[in-house]
Amino acid sequence: MADIDCGRLIISQEKDGLARLLATLGRWRRRMREREQLARLDERALRDIGVSPAQARVEADKPFWRA
């Protein structure tokens, strides 16, 4: 019985690990897309959202894995 419970625990942990991996990949993809969109905004659009061109460049230049 203990072996079966242990096996279930391992399967559960694998599912949790996969879920975390997929969530991380989704977060990275979203950051990449948002930063690409931010880089394409003109000065007027940046001003509308309260971001300076310098701030937009700093954010857009960050790698996708960095928050």
C-alpha cells in the first residue's frame, strides 16, 4: 500500500511540475508579446499610457525571462 501511495505522490508531483512549467512558458510568451507591442508604440501612444520613450526602451529591451 505504501508503494502505491508513493507512486501516486510522484505522479501528482509530475503533474504539478508540468503545470508550473506551462504557466512559466505562458508568462514568458505574454511578456515577449507585450514588450514587442510596447516597442512599436509611438511617442504619443506612450504619453497616453504615462510611459516615457526611455522607460519603454528599458522595458522592451529586457529579456523575456526577467520580470
